Amino acid sequence: MRIGAHVRSDSPLDEATSLDVDLVQLFVTDPQKWNKPVVDESLAAVRDSSVDVVVHSSYVINVASLNNRIRIPSRKALAQQATVAAELGALGMVVHGGHVRDGEDPAEGVANWRKLFERQAETGGFEVPIWIENTAGGDRAMARRFDAIARLWDAVGEFGAGFCLDTCHAWAGGEELVDVIERVKAITGRVDLVHLNNSRDEFDSARDRHANLASGSIDPEILAAVAAESGAPIILETPGEGIADDVAYLRGR
Ligand SMILES: [Zn+2]
């Protein structure tokens, strides 16, 4: 089992060293803004090290959006961040499934995902694998419930889209974790990355609040089993003060 953690972009190597992991996930720009990403000193340091990198794209990105003023900058930001991810030699880049708003048709959001890949394919595709992550909330999300993920995959699967399973999001989104890997693979054919997080909130709460592995509403044994079954690299996005314990717990399994 390959275990890594989400780390601060200004000190990725220090955090990898203190956690004793050889895989990190990071943002390449402020996740709440539209700033163009640049490879600064700390990103260059991780690029030049033996630590492997996964990039998490910024939160402002919503390629499903029916609003041009969100969707168009989202496409641009995704391509820019994929370029930087490639410069870092990243294994892949995680992108949230996104959503449409109340009163809008989720099928149009799915169509926007397909258009994203179609347009990018015209120029040779993304420079790193794109891994779409399931999300916890909203009735009009592209990748909350697995029936929605199935509709999304009908549209994007042929472009080689990958999947990132977040266990907190699945649980809070109303999907049981027993057999979750089997059920996801029946839809996507693959799980490329697992965000292994416990949840502060209850099943189907639609709330996205991560907890350390031993301290949330999900049985940690189930989380360890999901991690093992996935066969995919694991990234912990759990609260900082408990990440070292989370790494130790998984290694002990
Ligand atoms: Zn996640």
C-alpha cells in the first residue's frame, strides 16, 4: 500500500520528510483563486526530489457549470494546472466533479465535461492523467451519488478519465463503503487514487468535513479495508495534527 498525504505547497518536502512518506498531494496555486500557477522554489524542490507528486486542482474550478463566466475560466485553469503538474512530473491531477445549480439540468453539466475532453483532445489531450473526484454534497452534483457517476462516465470514459475515490465524500454523500471499490470499478473500470478520510458527519449528511481515521463516524477498519482493496495510492487529507497517527495506523494494518 502506497501512503501519502496532502501537504502545504510552501513546504512539501519538509512535510513529506516529517511524515516519512514518498508521495504527496498539493495545490499548484491558491485553491480559492484564479491565479495562474507557477513553479516556485518549493515546488521546484519537490520536483527535483524523489518524492512523487499528485496535484489537486483548485476548488474554484467547475467545468460542469452552465455559467460561461465559471466554465470558461475553469477550462483554462485546468489546462494551466495540468501543464504545471506535468512540469512537476505528477502522477495525475485530481478535479472535483462539480455541479450545476438549482433549476438546471445535470445532463447539461455532464455534456460540459464531455466537451472539456473533446476540446482538449483536439490539442493532444491533457498533459497529465485527469482523475475526477466524487463529492459529498448537492442534489445537482456530477459525482456525488454513484448513479450520477455512471452518467458522467458514459460521457467521459472513452477519453481515459480516471477516478479518485474520497471515502469521506462517498459516506457523507450517501454511498455505503462496504464493497465501494467493487461498485466504483463496475462503473469506471478503475480507481486511480483514494483520498482516505474519515468523516466528522453522519452517513448521507452531504457535509464535507474530514476527520482523522480513528475519530470520525466511519469505522476505521472499513477505511483500512477500502484502502487495501483499492490497490491504488492513498492520500490522507485528514486534519494535520493527526496525520502522523493516520499514517502509522495504515502502516500497522
Ligand atoms: Zn478529497
